[in-house]
Amino acid sequence: MATSTLVSNALSKDEILRYSRHLIMPEVGMEGQQKLKAARVLCIGTGGLGSPLALYLAAAGVGTLGLVDFDVVDFTNLQRQIIHSTSDVGRKKLDSAADKIGAINPYVEIERFDTRLSSDNALQIIRDFDIVVDGTDNFPTRYLVNDACVLSGKPNVYGSIFRFEGQASVFATQQGPCYRCLYPEPPPPGLVPSCAEGGVLGILPGLIGIIQATEAIKLILGAGDPLIGRLLLVDALGMRFRELKLRKNADCPVCGSNRTINELIDYQQFCGIRGEEAPATTALPEIQPEELKRRLDAGEDIFVLDVREPHEYQICNLNGHLIPLGDLPKRMNELDSSREIVAHCRSGVRSGKAVDFLRQAGFRKVKNLSGGILAWADKVDPRMPKY
Amino acid sequence: MKIFIPTPLRQYAGRQDAVEVHASTLSDALSKLTSAHPDLKRHLYTDDGKLRAFVNVYLNDEDVRYLADKDKTAVKDGDSLSIIPSIAGGEDIL
């Protein structure tokens, strides 16, 4: 922990009143509140997980919050990234987050890092903080943060979410396991959907982000039982909380006794992202939305195949024949390979897989609608809602 | 015994969040699971039959990797198996 003299973390009359509900509890007290004030916590990401995390750490009186985020507030973020409001759409997340933190608690020092965390900067950035909270949304950064924390000796408060389930733990402490002890290797790209493909219950990052804030505060105070060596599993739909035991892997390449990873690596490559073949969609036959519209209007016999899910069809559709991608293998007999087929989905990725699949099954007249129904809404029918 | 199916894999297990199987050992339980839901197999196992590295299996609350008999561990009706894949939320890759 950063050591500062008690004098420099002395609380003013104003702060004492602000934090009174902490101070009247023996578990926090003046000493605990001063530890919070002395603490330097790095929040990686100011999105779903980062929103409640940063807000509550600020409210609690953490003295210095580092914020790492290169992204800009998007309209679809507002469903869950509650540190950002409607008027922030288009602004840098860092600026939006800093404004709200300052409004809640002007005593918090904010250090902004307007950058993508990478192997080139992670160690330098993390070095000046006591605790790192990982609120990121992709596997390469997860491994990067983990390794950087282990190499720097900083605890990594981990949280992750998917749809309506979440995980939380505290990694990279001296005695405890690290992320690699749990998951030595990442999944190959494309095997685990992202929030944009899988959706996410808006409240979920709230639930998990608060758990992360709680763990960070416990580590600072030295109170309670932190989630070291424990994986908390949250199922929001069932409202069930389960716990699994995590062990430190003695052979872990980064935190084990025979460390083989002594510096940060290329995490994109580790996760199989760089050097991958060009996605199948670029080699597949495509049709632009304008051309499809022209040919449909001209009365041409085109079979429009929609490979999205039924609930997406309800949002908007092109009157296509709906066969969700997962059902395509067993419902292929509904398709006539002698007809021209145009497959579409939301943005062109799933329908690309459908076209690839059908071509391998012998269909010769199948094309992918480039850009999906989103591109149709942009270029052909602006009245169509986008999602 | 109950096998808890994690969200990302439910689409391959008939959308169920848990599956009941009767089995004597852990590997027996998993093999009954993948026989009943063949699509699950390629998501859980590599081509040479090993459990994928980003998937962890827990018998009750213990990681199978750390059990003395590993996947030959005996299981009883009241036990539960949890399949825990790594998840990382939502970078928009579409």
C-alpha cells in the first residue's frame, strides 16, 4: 500500500461530515477513511463495470482514481453505463466519467489515461497505483491486465459479465491465484459471443461492478474476507450467488514458482486474433442493400432468408423467411437451392456464416446482404429502426 | 446429478440451464452430457478429446484439475457439476 504520513491524509471538517456514516462504524473509523484517502485505485474501463465502480469508489472517498479509457460514449451504452448520460453521447468517456466523479466528490484526484492499455504502457501506468480494477470487455486485455498486475505486484480485482451472469474474484495477490491459474488460455475468437451479439441485462454490470468496488474497498481497509482464491458466480435471473474454490496453480507461467513470463507479450496474438485468416464474409458472394431493393422492386424471384432470432424479427424485418442461424442445419430442407437466396442478419456477420454453410452444403445461388438490416436501414429505408 | 450449463453454452444444450444425468464418475457424467447434446462436445473438447483450456469443470465447489482422481472421481446423486467458461463481456466486434 502507498504509505503517506497521516498528516497529508488528514480529513478536513468538511470531509469528516461527508464521510460520517463511514466514520461512525468501527470497521472503518477515522483510520479506515484515511486509508481510503491515501489509496490509489486504477479503473481500467469506464463502461458497464467501470460506471458503478468509479461512482462508488468516489463516493467512498478513495483519494486517487486512475481512469483508463480511449472510447467515446455511444447511444447503445446508456442502457447500462450509468456514469454517462444522454447529453454525453459523442463525448470521450474519460471526460464524461471525470465530470460525474468530480460532481459526486470533488476531493477525489482523477488521473486520466486516454489510451488503449497495451504491452507498451501497462506496466508504467499500473506502477503508480495500489490496486487495479479490471472493467474491460475483451480477452486480450484481460490477460494483459493480469500479467501486468502479477509482474507489478498489484492486486487485480476481476469482474466479468455475459448476458445475465457474472463472475468476480481478486487475482494477483501474493498468496492467491491469478487469472491464468483459472484460465490458462483464452477461447478462440468467435467461440464466445460479445455483448453486442449476445446482449446483456443492463443491471448486470451494475451488480458485478459494485462487487468489484466492494472488494477494492475491503482490500484498502484490510477488512472482511476478500474474494482471494474464491470465484463468485452471479446468476441475476435466478438471483443465485455461488462460490467456487480457486487455487493458485503452482505451474502457472506468470505467478507460479517457475515463472516463464517475465514481460508482457503480444496478447492479440495470444488470443489468436492477429494473423487470423480474413473472415469468411469477405470471400463470400455479397449483394448491396440498394441492389437487393432494386431487384425486389423489379419483381425478381429472390428468396430472402433471415437468420436472426425471433425476438429480433419483432424489432424490424424485411419480411424474410426466418430460420435462426443455429437452426439452419436442421431446417435446410425449407430452402430451395434452385432459387436465388439472399441471407441477412443484423449486420452481416451471422448471415455470412449462413452463406458459408449453405455453399458448403452445395447451394450455388446464395448471397450475403452486405451490412445486414442495419445497412438496409441506412441506405434504403431510413424509417426502419436500428438496434 | 445436476450439471449446470453456463449461459454461452445453453444454446447447445437445448436452452437448458441444468441437465440431470445418472453417472458413477465425473468422466461418465460428462460423456452422458455430450452424448445427449452432441453440439456441446466441440465447445467443451478439442479434437483430441481434451477439455478445452478456457473451460473449467467443478465438482461441487472444487476444480476437477485439483482432485486426486481428476475425472475418474466418483460422483453421487446429490453432487453437482459446474461448467465455467471464461467470459469477458462486450467488446463490439460486429
